[in-house]
Amino acid sequence: MSMNPTPPPDTRELNGILGRVNRLGSATEQLFSRLYRGLHHRSQREALHHEQFQRMTERNQALKRTLREREIELERLAGILGTIEEGIIMQDNDGRIVLINKAAKALLGTGSHKAFWESELGTLFDAYRDVSYSDTELSPLGEPTRIQVNNRILGAQLAAVAGDDGRRLGTMIVIRDVTRDALAERLKNQFVLGISHEFNTPMQVIKSASELIASQPEGATPPRKYLELLTRNVDILNRMVVELLDLSEMGAGSFNIRQDTLSLEDLLWSVVNGMTPEVKRAKLDITVMARDTNALKVVGDDQRLRWALGHLVQNSVRYTEAGGHVTVAAGLSDRDAEGRARVAVQVLDTGVGISEKDLPHIFERFYRGEPRTANGRLIDQRGLGQGLFIARTVAEAHHGYLSAQSQQGQGSVFTLVLPQAS
């Protein structure tokens, strides 16, 4: 039996199949090649991102370390500045306060930042705002200056703070309390001026009287009034010299007093009666009031107590305008802490009073304030400014004290308290 053989495949058909298989393989190869390249690029990008993230993390950590180091440096700086007596104020280039130490806060008072900008200190920065470079890290700006803040006189020095490249980073202001220095300078000037005036008047009188006597004919008896004038002004000069010597003793702590039993009432009348001419010239009324007169006994130095009381009364007379009134009152006071009896003298006036600025200094040696009348006129009283200093020193030498209460335009009250004689 014969069978029919399978016909051989058509060559063209086979070639077509092989061609399709080949194209499929090429497409698959291209697809996988693209996929591989995509995966490779993605892996590279992820690696790059990871590297960038690592670098950012490292930079962030480095910045944190640098920031912490700066914070530690600032803490150390603040600690150092907090221990020094001078006030330190640091500003940035826009004038904002970035640091202010304890000393500066104490000098400026409450609300230091506000107090700074409301004072003359706040305007100092603007004078040197345009300075942008400095030859050194800390370069002074201008000369030291003095300004008044909260009844204090402050010395202030500005300095530009610069970096290594000389670029200005900010401003530092150093301030310190120079009130005592300024007052000492003021007192020195006032003392020289005052003592010149005080000595000049009697010296001129003595000179004139001497010339008049010298002009008399030879052998003629000098007029008595010229001799009396000479004697009176020599006494004035002598008293001034004695006062200055006593002031020196007070300042040196070698001030001694007698220990006599005295009537305080008699002392008061002696002082007031001795000032009658000056009171009349000033057109004032003066009243003396004493209670418990038999008990007003003290142990002390008659001359020096008269001196102290005289300065108190004279002070009220000089600074009370015409038509005013001065009252001198004496009586028993409260007992001291140990239960010992005391007596007190008060000198009250309706005068111009003492300003808030002057009141803390009125008992200082040679201090002279700036008393003004109600219309603002300055009362220029001659003298050395030692009266109240003397009065307080005498009071303390007698184991007592002297205090003052006053308000500008409302008069003053001075209270002298002394131990009662047993």
C-alpha cells in the first residue's frame, strides 16, 4: 500500500517565520536593553540622591556643631561681660541691641531697652552708622562722652566691632557711672569760685579802708569808722580761715567737741537773734517755738552747735523769697533704739525747695545745687557750699543726726536730733 509523503514546507514561509522570530528577539533585546539602562540610570540617580542626602546631613550636622560652638562662645562672652563693672551694650549693624550685660541694665534701670532708646545713648549709634570698615577688630568711634540717665552721669565710649576682613559686624558701647567724678570736678570748680568770691569782698574792703587811712595827713588820727571797718573784715577773714581749718579736721576725722551741758532753747534764741539783720534784709518772718523747755538739755560744744544751727537757719533764710516764713521749732523727740531720750530741732521754711536731682547731694562737702524760684530764676547765693556738710558733721559728732525733706517749690524741712542730757 502506498502512502502520500508530507510536502516540504515552503521555503518562503519558513523564512517569514524565522524573520518574525528574529524581529521579536531584536525587539525583546531592545526592550530589555532599555529596561536595563533605565534601571541603571535609576540606580545612579538614587545613589546620587543618597550621596547628596549624606552630604546635606553632614553639612547640617556641621552647621549644628558650629551653631552650638557659637552659642557656647556667646554664653562665655555673656558670662565674662556679666562679671565686669562697666556696662556693655552690643548692637548689630542696624542698631538693634543684641546683648546688654547686668551692669548696663543696672545703670539704665527698668525696661533697659526702652530706657536705652529714650536716653541720649540711643542717638549715639546714628552718628557713626556710615562706618562700615575698621582697621582693627575693636576700633573706638569718636571721643568718650558724658550723658545723664536716671539722675546719673554716665561716661560712654563707642567702638566698632569688625571681623578678620575688616568688615564692621556691629557696635559696642561701654558705659560707667561717673557721677562722683563729675560732681567732684564740679565741686572743685565751685569751691575755687566760691572761696574766691568769699575772700574777695573782705579783702577789697580792707584794701579800700587801708588806702583811706594811708591818705590821711601824717600824724593825723585815723577815723574810727575806718578802723572798725578794718577790724570787722579782718574778723570775717579770720572766721573763714577757722571754718576751712575745721572743715579739714572734719575731713581728716580729727574733729573733737567739748562736753558741756547746754540749754537748747538758749542756743536757738542766740542764733536767731544774731541773724535778725539778715532776716530783715530778706523781708521774712521768723518764729521760734519751743516745748518742754526745761527738758531741752544737751551735752556738747556750744560754739559748734551754734555754728550748725546757724547754717540751718541761714540756709532757710537765703532760699526763701521775700514775704516768706521760717519757723524754728524745738521739743522732745522719740527715744532711740536703746530707749534713750532725745531732743529735736526743726527748721521749716516756705522757700524754693530742693530739686530731686540736688537732694541726694546737699550734705556733701562743698556741694552747691541749682535752686530756682517759681519763675525759673536761678538763686546764686555766695558761699563755699559747706554749711549743710558742717551741720551734719556737728550733729554726728554729738551722736545725733540731721535729715532733710524737700520738694521743689514747696519749701524744706531740716530736722536735727540730739541725745538729751541725762
